[in-house]
Amino acid sequence: MKKKIRILLYFSHLLLIFFHASWATFDAYLSFYHDKSVDIPVISLLKQNQHTDFYYVITGINTGYGFYGIHTSTEKYFRAYYLDSTDNVLKTDRYFNLSTSNGISRLEGFASFFSNYVADTDKLIKSDTTSFEDENPKTIRLREHYNFRKDYVAKVLKWYGKNEVKNMPKCDSYKIELLTLVPQDIWQKKKTIKPQLYVVQEGQFPVQ
């Protein structure tokens, strides 16, 4: 009896995953192209809402939007350009001499985190509606926090290429880019459409 209950719960969970993925795709299509959504009582009860949110988050059902999202970036990575005194490219690098799968995986994971960090920093700065002349201590602390985050972004980019240039005597400067791949419209079945590459953040630094 216990085995049957476990099997029932297992398949119920799989059906919920399938339902969430299918409904999210359909709902995204309607909202993106027709600016509307369908309200069906039974479906509204099962989809992610205030009543089911805890289960969706705990089990991870709410994740995975990158597999079916519209214009959703699917990959983020760093790329370095090492330049001579006339800005000619001496070398390009994506993995910074990492060779193990674990090291590369960690680098790609950090690129994803860092991209979100950059986006959150820009969002915080743009949402600041206080006057530039506002000398309130709370406002000053907030702006110090913004400056800290911007400084951290610049230092991360600078650090990634700093060690490599030590072994390149002709290198005069280096540029680090944080890139993201964004697929085109998934509803168009044109095989010739390639994902677009966008620069999320970049910085060029002299060799010191």
C-alpha cells in the first residue's frame, strides 16, 4: 500500500512539472503576442500562486524558465582580448587557462551570478529618485553602496585578465567582456535564425 502511495505521489509530482512547463509556455505566448491571459478556475488553482508557491519553490518546479522563455538569455560567459600598443589583438581567451571541467563549470556559474549582480546594480541606481543634493545620512549610505557595487564590478573584470598579462611582454592592455547569448523568437521555426550575442558589461585596462 505504501509503495502504491509513493508511486502515486511521484507521478502526481511529474504531472505537476509537465503542467507548469506547458502552461507557462502557453501563458507567455499569450501575454507576449496578444497582451492577455486566460483565467480558468481549475488551472488557476494548480498554477503557481500564493497557495502553491511554497511547494513550487521547495521542489524547484518554479525554475527552468530559460528552457522555454521568450528572448531569455541562456548562457553567460567571460571573454578576454589581449592587445598590443596599437590595439591589435594578440590573443583571445574564454577559460583563462582553466582546463578541468570543474573549474570551467565554476567559472560559467560565476558568470551567471555576475550578470545578475550587474543587472541588480543598474536597477538599484535607476530606481533612486532622491535629489542629488540630498544629504540625508540614509541617502548617503545608499549611494556609497551603489559605488561599492560599481567598484566591485570593475575590479572583477580587471582581476580576470591581470595574471595572464604577466606572461605576455608585448601586451599593452586587455579588455574583458561579460557576454550573454539570447535566442530569437522560439515561436518562429526558422532554423537559420541564430542566437544573438550581447555585451552585458565590459572594461579595458592598461597593463601595470
